[in-house]
Amino acid sequence: MSAAEQAVDVVVLGLGAGGEHAAIKLARAGLDVVGVERDLVGGECPFWGCTPSKLIIRGAHVLAEARHVDELAGRVTLEPDLGPTARRVREANHDWTDDGHSAPLREAGVRLVRGRGRLDGPGRVVVETSSGTETYVATRGVVLATGTEAAVPPIDGLAGTPYWTNKEVVHATTAPARLGVLGGGPIGAELAQAFARFGSAVTLLEAGPRLLGPEEPEASAAVTAAFVREGLDVRTGAEVRAVSHVDGVFRLRVGQEEVVVDQLLVATGRRANLRGTGLETVGLDPEADAVAVDDRLRAGERLWAVGDITGEGPYTHVAKYQAVGVVGDVLGHPARPADYRGLTRVTFTDPEVGAVGMTEEQARAAGVDVRVGLADVPRSSRGWMHGPGNEGVVKVVADAARGVLVGGTVVSPYGGEVMGLLSTAVHAEVPVDVLRGMHFPFPTFQRAVETALRDLDL
């Protein structure tokens, strides 16, 4: 080892949710850990993703509830204002500073190196910092956790315009009069509805045949109906051919039409931050969309990977789940292999879409003997009580041969909370007969889950 190289136990390359967790736990276990981050410690979730977007959604939800006062409880006058929510966003992430994340790392004993890191062979990481180049040799290994960034489509003219991605939209202090949203996945759908509730005239453009394409079609239909009812201009199968920005407005050529908006949010998916990370130096494909890992999160010799880059689910809870597995494997602790059968996900639209496991289409493609049960949430007691304009459905997907659920979706107010029951059922493979014999408290949205279970032809 040359004098310019520093020997350590572990290098964690990328300090988002998974990398941050792994670095702290390994350092607290007594290992010499170096954490490398080129941006803010904590990653996308606290600064440009989960936390700020849900604060915006929370403010929008309050406005939506207030709009039902005339129907349910009296009279109210509304003046939407993004300002209070924008202040909460700044407060939550300390004005986009990462002391709340970097300080615990240092307190745990992690050496924080700010710069752009790359692999340089098994166990080796080279970091370009503001003061020069540093090389670390990790005797235990490297944890790769470089996350994702917004994927921007190659639409003619788009690159030269001041469009928003998730990084810019959370800095907004006022709602634009007219907002165009490219992409009807979770990020696009959530923020389109939120800004509409803050007063923006929203045009939501999705290239695919429906919103929330990977989810159940019944979920897509319910969310789309809610959006249309709230006045969003939802266009599916929308091919955006060109974008220009002149005199402060965006002009989008959509098919043979022109859509004019004051601001444009691009939410067309995410791309793994793998370019320039040196994958080729450890025998991996530098052009890959994801890093393949085994059930112990190993990607190669002295190399683990966690988070979005593994392709196992672009969710903070998945990254932390994987980080726990990596810590155990690095320390030599016996652990259960990584298991994604009960993978949960929530889209925080209104109604919320909570889902777990496989959709009906995925289950059929996997050769499962599928049975499906459905329940209409507005027809349930709690759904009716919730008030007018309520959209929602519960769908359960069962393996008839084994008599267990392999997937489930709850589209309802608080759908992400309600689906916890289905998450347990899928993960633990609880027999449907046992689920049907449970007590479902009245009147809750869980009663619709009971109805869907009884609709199963089992």
C-alpha cells in the first residue's frame, strides 16, 4: 500500500438513507468507517423527496378538507397560500443544510469525506475532493449506495428550459397559475394533485395508457376519477414532441396540440447514479441500470449494494431494510436472507394507494393460480361516512393453490395505513381462512378489506 493510500475497515459510497444507516451502525460496532458523499448527507428523501413532498401534500390535503365544509359542516372562505407549507419545508430540512445528518455520523465515529467517489478495484475507493484526490483501501469492503436522480426524457428543446424536477419543485414558495406535469407515476401524480389544490391549473401528461401504470388498473381508475373531479386536466397516451420556453411561459407540443403553462415539472422516472462509479473495475457492467445483489446484498468481492441502485424498490424503507442486512453480513452475524415478497409501497395521492406484493397481472405472469376479491370503498360504512366525492377500492390477489394472499391494494383515505393488515398477511403467508375469521372493527376502512376477502372465490 502506497503512502497516499489509507487503510480502513469499510467505505460507504453514498450517504442517503441506506448508506447513512449502514455507516452509523458499522462505526458504532467499532469499525473504522469512511463515508463518502458528493451532495447533502441524508440523500434525496429528507431534502428533495419524501419529507418535503409530503409536507406539500399535507398542506394541500387540509385545503381539500376545507372545501368540503359547505357540504358537511357549515361555510368557509378559502385563500390557498403555499407560503406556510414552504416555510415548513425549509424548517424540516434546515434550509437545505445537512448538520442534522452529518453530526450523528461524526458522533458515531464515521469519517465524513465530501467529494465524488468511485470504485478502483475490489475494496478500493478513490475520492475527488475540493483539496485533491484521496484513496481508501477497505479491508472489510465497500458499501455502494449512490442512489438515483431524476431521469429527464430527450424531448426536443426541453434541455434548454428552466423546468423543475423533484429538486426544484420543493423550493417553490408560490403555486404557478398554470402547471404542466410530465409523468403520471407516483411523484407526478402526487404533486399534480397537490399543486391543483393550492390553486394551479394543472395539466398532467402521461405517455402510457393510464396513471400509476405499475399498480392495479382499479387503483389507476380511482385516482384518475378523483383528479378529474378536482379539475385536473389528465391526458394519457400523451406524446410530448417538443418544449420551448419563451417570454416566461412553456409551450409543449402534445400530438397536434399546444399546451401553454407557466411552469413545468418533469417527473418521468428515476435513473441510478452509476455512471462514473467504476463498476468496470470490480467486474460489473458500467452501463447497467442497476447493481445485481444476492440475498445477502453482495454485489461482488468485498462489495455490497443497497437502495435504489439495486432495483429492488425505489423506497427509503427498502434501503434501510437492505442496510440492516449489509451491517449484519459485514459483521458476520447470522441473518435472514433478503426477502421482497411483502414489499410495500404507498402513493400519497388522495385517495392514497397502498399496495403490497404482486398485482393481479404480475401474479398471473408468475404462473400463480389467481383468485381476486374486490370491495368498493365508497359503499362501505366508513367510506359513506367520510363524505361526498370519496373514491376507492380494495383488491386482494390470492394464490388459490396455497390459500394465501400474494398481493393487495387499498385505495382509500389513509390507504397506506389500512394496507398494513395486508402487508402482514402477504409477508407471513397468513391463510385466507384465518384472515376471514378475524375481527374487523366497525366502522373502519378495514371493513372493506373484509369485504374483499369474502369476495374471493376460495
